[in-house]
Amino acid sequence: MQDGANLAVTRNAATERCVAAEHSAVGQGVGIPEGADRRRWKFSELLAERGVRARWEKVRKYFFLRESTYDMSNRCNLRCDGCYYYEGEKQFSGENGDVGAWRALMRAEKARGITYVVLAGAEPSLVPDLLEVCFAEMPLGCIATNGVRRIEPAVGYKIHISVWGNDATSLRVRKAGDLLQRQIENYRDDPRAVFVYTFTRENIDEAAGVVDVLTAANCRVTFNMFSSPVGYAGPLRHDGASLVRTREAMVEMMARHPRHLFFSPYSAVAHTHALGLHDLYRCSYPRMNASTDIGLGRSFRQFRTDLSWDRDAACCVPDTDCTDCRHYAAGSAVVTARLYRHVTDPWTFRSWLDYVDTYLAVWVMGYEKGENLCAEMISPPGCEKTVKG
């Protein structure tokens, strides 16, 4: 949860594109209910309802979170089509496997105000000793893994297990057989685990069956959107029709699995919009944000496996095509940082609270998601004209 470098909504080129997108064939949201009071509400009025105030008090306790990300290993036990790690220069960094060096890095990060770490890679489960030292020094965080190898329970981070479809799709796209069952066997009933189903253009119709299998095994699930690496033009990349179909699938599964699925209507809107997160909200990460005055622009670093970092390339998932970015990881910072855009009316504010509540349940150990406060599909602030999805 970080303040963005530009909280004001300006009438810029992105807003013009947003309005154009709302007139496109892709339905993006229905806006606030018909006949609702459309005046500018005071913040005290938005907090007047007891349930809304309680949710606000619940999420604001986590405004201290300050993240950076760390590539733990340049090796992987899978080779996936569209992999972000094996794009750009970061894949060529040498591995620093020195436990002492990683301990020193974590201590230095804590000293400069970082409170939350995202450990990724290629595949971080291949360096368990490094995971242990990071957790010992910085106990709030998350590990992004393919789930092939179990991470020991002593490492008490949230664990995000990537799911890209059913077993047939995993074999084709990730070159891994029986992957879903192996992932479930490793993390069934594990309170750290969240299975992250990444929607591609090809796997939308598989999602319901995969989520049914996961929830039947008492696994918790959230959703991600495939966002193309720079230069990627393969079959996983979304188009307008697949965004519509993905949103419909998300809504249907939220209704079917309210206990196991960490998501909200506004999460669906934000991540399946015709425009990516940068055009909708203005990305706060250094790669797209020149300011070093506040928030992620000042604090965020993306460390490579040799413990170097490059501000010009720093974002939560480096080498993503920024115009196509709909990553759940990016949204967890970019959307939540835009509080002041969402304090316009009760429905928009509640949608934002639902989004933050979802994000915290996905990323923070011990945080329990509440019921969504807003059932309407609220359009992102700044997209002044809407059509029904």
C-alpha cells in the first residue's frame, strides 16, 4: 500500500483513450446504480455506514507496507511459453548464492524502510536456504512459485502457485505433465498457499473446471491476467473478445466459490478492461514513473539474482509490455495507491475497499477477506462514460 506519485485525475491522453475504450465493443462496467446520488461526497459521509467504516479501519492498518521484489534464482524446472523471466537482461545475471550476502541485503532493505518482500525468479523453490534467510530477516512477504517443489513450512511467507490451465494445457504451454495434481499434493490445506489462475486467451473455458478441482481440495484461489512480455505476439495474448469472456468467467466463479475465491467485482473490472493498468491508473512503478518524490517511485527496487538493480527497468514483473499489463501483482500496488480517485461516491469507494481487502487476503499471512461490499461493476474513475458489460 503506497501513495502514488500522481493522485490527481487529469484530462490527459490516457483519459481520452479510456473514454474511447468505453465506447468500444468491450463492455467495461455499468457505473454507479441508476438514480443514485451523484454529488461529490465527503469522506466522513462515505464512512458513515458501520460496515464501511469497519472495513476502512481493517485495511488502513496495512498502509505501512512497502514492497520490493527479488529474483532468487536464474534457474527453473519448467519452461513456459510467454515466461517473463526469460526476457530482457535479467535472465543473464549470475546467481549470488551467498547466504551472508542475502542476509545483509535484507537488513539493508529493512533499514531503508522496506517492510514486504516478493521473492520470485525464475524459480525460488530451488534455493531453499536463501528463502529461509530472507524470512528470518524480513517476515512479511510472498513467494511466487510454480509449485513443483514444496517450500518448507518454516518459511512462513504467502506462497503464490501459478496455474495456467488444466493438465493438457500445462503440458502444452509449460511442458509439465500432471502439474495441477502435483501442486495440490504439495500445498493442500496449507494456510500459506494461494493458487493463482492466470487467464490467457486460450484457457478461459478451462477455468471453471480447474477452480472446481482446487476448491474441492480446499485450496484458495485468486485470478491473474496474462500480460504479454515485450515483443510477444503468441496465442496467449488477450484481445477484446477474450477480455469480455474472461470477465464473465470471473463473475460466474465468484458466485460459485465465495469461500475459496479471493476476488471482487472491481478486481474483475480493473483487470479485464480494454485498457491496461497504466492507462487506467498511471503506473506507480519506477519503470513508468520518473518521480522519486513519493511512493513506489522512491522506494521500490527490483533486485536481480546477482543483487544488482536498475531503476529504468524496475517494476513488479519486468519486461512486461506496459500497455498490455493487467498483472494481479501490479494492480495490488497501482490500484490500491489510488485511494483519492475512489472517494467520490459510496459505490466507487466500496469497490476500492473490496479491491484492497482482496489484495491483502492474497498477499498477507493471517489476513482474512471479508464479504464484498459492492456488487455493482463500477467503472474505474476517470472513465467518464460507461457501457454495460
